[in-house]
Amino acid sequence: MSTITPQILLKAYAAGIFPMAESAEDSALYWIDPERRGIIPLDAFHVPRRLKRTIRQRVFEVRIDTDFPAVIGACAEPKPSRRSTWINDRIRALYGQLFQLGVCHTVECWQDGALVGGLYGVRVGAAFFGESMFSRARDASKVALVHLVARLNAGGFALLDTQFVTSHLTRFGACEISRDEYRGMLDEALCMEGDFHAFREDGDPEAVLALAMPLMPSDEHV
């Protein structure tokens, strides 16, 4: 892994593997190829009712790709339930280069001029690989995730990879699939090209919710 470059990293994603470090203090990187892969089906995303209210109230200003260093830095911060993260200096540098290449993206939640939540991930073809998220205000990372799904659906994406499934993500419809099933979905997504910037209505809560939940019954808008 000593000679890993952004181009090698993109090829790894296309092959179904991704890098991680043991901790922020460990300079080594390791390729991960889990037997069970976490995904969020883009046509079966669920938004809890209370979170819908938060989105409709415009509690946060949602911005795209405005401050990658701050987002990845916040994702790497320790917190009470997690003393250290896998985001080390090499990860920061590599994904910073991917951001400069236009294939790594952030969804950011701002409040009173401060960055209070968000996420980042990598785009290859019509696949989006979610890397990490953070929250300094209630529901901020959740709102960022809803906006991400709306953006991916608007842009014709076919796969949202979460790598692993957590109890937090299962509330939104995340599930595990086998390595073979995942690679079949990935191969299909790589044959297409998603447009991450097709969606320009982050300030319209109804447009966000309609795209995040394309199968949502019409009475859910009330």
C-alpha cells in the first residue's frame, strides 16, 4: 500500500474493495473486501416522520462540496463512543486528492455559519461509496444522508454503498448483501454514469423528500 495513488484507489473501488487504517495513529492502510456488504437501496429509502419535519423546517442550510477538509476532519474526530477512527493522515491526503479530481464529494449541513454535520464519499460511474459522516447538532448527519439520496436519485445513480451496516443506517433501509450480489450490482453501476450535480434544489424540502423516497405515497407530503 506504500505506493497507493488516487488512480489506484479508484480502480480498487471499481473492483469492490476499499482501504482502511487500524486507527488514526496507524500510518498503514489495508484493503477491505467484506463477505457481506452494506448498501442502501435507492428505491427503498426510508425517512422517519420526525426527520421529515426537521427537513421541512429547514433547520440546516445544505451545501455541496464547499469544505472537504473540514468535513473529513470532523469525521476523524474522536467522540465518547469512539476514542479513535480509521481516518489517518494518508486517508485524508488521498481523499483530498480525489476531491480535487472531482470524484469525492461532501454533503454539508450548516447552521448559523458553522458546519454542524455532513458526510463524504466517492463517485465512480453510477456508484457512490459512502465513507463517513459526522454530527455536531441533532439530526445533522441524518439530514445530509437524506439530501445525498435525493441527489443520487436525481443524478441516475444505481448503487449507494455503505460498506457496513449499523443500527443507525438500518433505520433508513440499509441492508447486507453477499459479496457476489454486491459485485453484480457494482458491475451494472459502473456501466452507467451518475451526475452528482444534477440536483440543484437542496433548499426545497419537498423536492428533496420526493426524490429521496420516490415510492412515497402522495399523502406523506401533507
